[in-house]
Amino acid sequence: MINVDKVLQIIRFSFSGISGDQWRKHILLFALTGFSTFLTGLEMAGNTVGLQKILLGLSYSLPVMLILTGHELGHYIVARMYGVNVSLPYFIPLPILSPFGTMGAFIRMRGLPMDKRSLFDVAFWGPAMSFMLSIPFAIAGILLSEVKPIPPDFGGMYFGDSIFFKWLISLFHQIPPGHDLFIHPMAFAAWVGFFITAINLFPIGQLDGGHIAYAMFGRNQKWIAMVFLGFLVLLTFFHFGWFIWLVLLYFMGIFHPPVQSGAFDLLDHKRMRLGYASLVVLVLCFIPIPIEFKEARDFIPERQQESVPLPYNDEYNVYLDQPECWLPKMIGSTSCHSFIEKSTWKLST
């Protein structure tokens, strides 16, 4: 049974002692990031107009903002409970350069917790919150998504799947060859939530996973970090984007700095189990190739490519009678609304 009074007391304590100037700065960044993600959601809404377009935009923006906020508050509230000096969350709007409309959020921690147990708790509850919040949005968004044929002249970006996201899709949809799932903006928000969770769980330096690994294994965290870095180096041969992450991780620091020894320098069995659970979540949410470029022929079975081209149905074009165009797992070289406007695109039978 949850003690509501105790929860409210913790929340009031966590947000006490914050000046008006601090509130205004962080609220402004929050609002700008909300608007930035809303603009991204509108792009996903395609050719829809009026209230429906706004609702589709919000169906991406609101879940993403809730997932980001939950992640940062998971860190912030636990840190304040342990007496760690931390800032309010900084949200980062990025409406044009980022396909997500944001570069996420972070909190500034002025000094590390006093012992490994508090370090573990502060690090663990961020990704735990973003993972748990992403699940209901993923289920609802996948249910709202549709399986459609891939346009024969498709060419553009394709979003990969994590093991967990692919499993959730398989629960509700069967995708035949030559088709793919055109995901609802809410499902894409959950995809972003899982991706953020996985990145934060990398067992490296000042990332949440680095804190967790150090709390669990102490100085042996450096060996775990080096093995994981080697894995990322191998992935750069398949997806160049990981090279950029390697550079960022290098400047952030690979190895975790030592924390002061305290009364709770060793983790109990419960925290060790939660730590191993976070490793499982990393494996389930990790996407080896998050974004790649594909063409329509990449989705056609090889034996079919070697025979004859897929015949087209000249009388039926599904994209003409769709009221909206949700963000597919692939984003073509033309805009999303072109799926509706280009009547020359035909379906394969």
C-alpha cells in the first residue's frame, strides 16, 4: 500500500530551496523542448489537417516529454533524498537537426554520492523510470499502427528494432514480405524512450550504466567498459553512427571516478539483482543499427528478386484513401505526405 502522505512529503522536500530564477530557466527549457517535439510530431502527422493533425502531433510530443521527465525525476528525487546536490533537469530542444525533436535531458550532479548504495540508487531509477513509462506507450502506439505495403520506389531512412520492441510488434501484427509497420507517433515516442534507456545503460564513465557497474563491481568497471567499447568498435563497421558515440564517450570519460567509502560500500542482494536486471534491459533495448538507408528491393525476398518484378494492382492504391500518414519505420527520400499525394505509386499483390 502506497503511503500518499509520505510520497507528497518526499516530493515537497525534493523541490524545496529552489529559487524563482532557477524555476524560470528550467521551465523555459522544458517548454521549448515540448514545442520542439510537438513540431516533430506534426511532421509525422503528414497530410492531416486541423484538430486531427494537432492530436497526432501531441501523441508524439506528450509521451516523449513524459518519458524524459520521468527519467530525470527518477535521478533527481532519489539524489535529493540522499542529500546529493543536483540541479533541476535541463531539457534540450533540437527541432531540425534531431529526428526526435530533442537531444534529451540531463541533471547536473555537483559531486558523487557518498557510497556505492546511494550511487546505485541515484543511477538506477532514471533508466528504470524511462523503461517502465515507455512500455504502455509502446503497446498503445503499436495497436494504433498499421501494416502497409512498401512503395516500390521507396528509398530512404529505416529505423531498426530492439529485441523488446520487435517482440511487442509481433504480439499484435504479422508483417508479410514486401510490407512493413507504419508506426503511430505514440509508438515512435516509445521507440525513442527505449533507445534513450539503452544509451544511458552503457556501462561507461558517467552514464547511468557506468555508475551502476561501478557500484556493483568497483574498479572492475573499467574492464567491463573496455569490453563494451570493443563491441561498439565492431559495430562501427555496420553503422558509422557508433563512431560518433565513441568520440563522445571518450571525452565524457571511459572509467568511473572512485567514490568515498561509506557505511554502505557493498550492495545488498536486492540491489545486485536490480543491477543484473538493468543489464537485461540494456540487451533488450539496444539497437545495433538504429538508422540505415534501404530501398524497396531490400524488403523483397531474394528468390523473388531473381524471378520477375512484383505485379502491381492498377485499380487499388491504399495511400490515396488514407486520412493521415503516420511515421513509418522508414522515412522516404520524399516527404511523408507524398505517400498520399503520389497517385502513381501502386501496390504489389
